[in-house]
Amino acid sequence: MVLVALLWTVRATLVGGLVIQLLGATLMVTLFGLPLALVSLFVADLVSMLGLEYLAGHSWGLFDWPSLWMRYTWLALLPALISAALQGLMRRLLPRHPFVFILGHGYFCAGLAAMGAGAAETAWRHWMAPGLPFSTADTLAAIVILAFGEAFLTGMLVTIFVVYRPQWVVTFRDEEYLRN
């Protein structure tokens, strides 16, 4: 949770005020399962928002509660649901092998969840406020670039955890993936 809260505090602001940042939702779903991941992501969202408000010098009375829910929806809830759905499909359709688990759950799920959530947020912003100063094409290009970073970071961490600490990964079971 600390890593995700730090990831959400570090962000890049593009031309027009569009903010992009790494999500970490797929990693949380892979490590903890969907229900605990959603709770953990909410705590990380709250901690990072409070930290950002504190660093900006704002008082606690000016805390923007609606933006907390919007951030949670786009950075946590939607990518976590996409990740859980993709991981469920992989468990059903693909063979049980550690390499398939690492590649699928770590790399592909993270990239696709980041792209799906980013595209949904872009469509929602375009529909709700069509006159925003950033273009949809630039936003989608930034989302694809960010999705590669998300996939690399999540895949690398899932690989490390599966190899060195498989008991930390709730969705990885030795008896399923390491059969003789």
C-alpha cells in the first residue's frame, strides 16, 4: 500500500492539465485478490490525496472529497475490475504454468487494464466536458506509453514475488501452477 500511495503521489502533468500516473491496481489484485485490493487501493488513494494536499499547503478544511472518489474510480476501481476479469479469463482459458501466470497476470493484465481504464476515462472526459484543452489523440498516446510502464513495473514485481515469495501472491497457488 505504501508503494501504491507513493506511485499516486508522483505524477506527470501534460499540456492542458491532464495528469497521468502509474496505477498499481493490477499488482494489488494479483497480490491480495479483488476485495482486499479495493480496500487497500482506497486507503492508498486517501493517504496520497492527504499527502498531496499537505505538500501543497492546503488546510484540511479545503480537502476536495469529490476528487478523491473520481481518482479512486479511474485509478483503482476500474483497473482492478478489468484486471480481475482478465485474470479470471486467463485462469479459465490458459494452461496452468508459472510462465503463463507471470506473463499473463503480471504484464498483459497490467497493460490492458491501464489502457482500458485510461480509454474509459478519456471517453468520459470527452463526453462530460468536450471543450477541454487537451486532444483525445494525445491523451490516448500518453495512455499507451503509460500502459507499457505499468506492464513493465507490475510484471517485474509479480515475477520477483512469484519466484522469491510465492506465499505473498494470493492468486498464485503452488499446487495449481507447479504440478509434476
